[in-house]
Amino acid sequence: MDYARYIVNAGDTIYKIANAYNIEMAEIIHLNNLKHPDRIYAGQVLLLPFQGTCEPPSGPAPIQIPEPTYTYAMWLYEAYAGKDSELTAITTYLYQAVLLDRPEFDALLRPIAYDEMQHLEKLALALRHLGVDPKYGSLSSGHWVDWRSRFVNYTTDLCMLLDSNIEDEARDHREYLELAEKIPIPEIQCILTEMAADEERHYHLFCQAKQQYCSEFSPPPPPPCSPPPIYTPIDEPEPVPIIDLPGPHDGGRG
């Protein structure tokens, strides 16, 4: 079955849309994962199941999205906000930065998290380009799954954490290049290849950090800087007061 994109107009309801296009209300609600179907708004994009032989009796005709394009969107949803996704990477790296609590790890993790945030926005725009709603989640076995906090990697050991990050970045680099080959849309291919280059750079940064902190002869990482060290004041002798005396030419009688 193909799908069509319908842009909600002022005054529309799910009942009106379903009646106009001879579709069951439950189909629209399920397909678009509408938790509050009574709260649709003008400008919202809905997907409708579309039969080529069925002509809508009235109202604006929806824009048909052929099945390959819909499949492309499902692939992008997984990279966008699935289990191993950009949204997961952002939250994982920020968690790690707070957990490790050192300037050198902040300098490593926070810029990478910012890169992943830019990736998230680019994928959202790609999903909109395909005519779907860039909400946080993905499709699994034909069912919508909201993004969940349990997707975050809560590993606390530094070396295990870096190993996991290296593996994730290598996987993302490979998968973005594969998606760029499978999705024949130049605008989306450009986005995916740029993101793949970023993931390769992240991979090398994490490899360098592992070599620095986890190699056999590397010194152990410094302890966290929070809480701050206790300061013990040292008694020092009081300084001798210095009195500024006027020079021979600063006034007075010569």
C-alpha cells in the first residue's frame, strides 16, 4: 500500500478527514501514532493510506508518497531517534561528560555531542523532506516505538565507555555510507555523507583518548574535580607596611 501526505486545514478533525477519504479513523490514528487525535492542528502533516483507484470526493488532494520513499523515512527514523541513534548519542555523551567531570573529557565529549545535535536536526529536515513528522521514535516490526531513556549507555568505567563509543561511531560511519547508497535523493545523500565524515572523525578522537588513558603503560586518569579539594589556609607573617615618601622633586622646600 502507498501512503499520502495530508496537510491539516483549519477546522479539520480526524472524523472529517476519514469521512472525506473513505478511511477508518482508527487507521489514521494508528498510522500517525496520535495519542490525542482530538488535538490535530492546522499545518500538521498526516500520513493516509492511499489506494490508487480511490479518488477523494472533495477537499485538497493529498500528495502521494510512493512506498520506496516511505521506506527511506523508516530507515532515517532509526538513525534519528531509534535505539542506536543520534538522539541516543547526544544524551549518552552529555551523561558521560557529567559523570567523568574533568576538563579534558569535557573538551572531548561536549563538542561531539554538539555535532550529534546538528545531525539530529539534519535528519529531522530530511524526514520533513520525505513528508513525515520528525517525532522522536522509530518503527519496529511495523509498530511505532517512542524513544526511551533506557537507550542511553550508562557505563561508568572509563575504558569500557570509550570502547563502546568507538564501536558506536564505527557503526554509524558505516551505516550512513550504506544509507547514502540506498537512498537515491541527492539532498539526503549529501547530508548522510557529511554525517559519515563526522562519525569517522569522532571515531579517531575516541581512539586517541583510549590510547592515552587505557593503554598498558598510560597513567591512570586524574580523579574527578568535584567536589573541590578542601583548602587549608597557611598562616603567613603579616606584611610590613610600606610608606610612600615624597621624592626630592615631589614638592616641599628644596
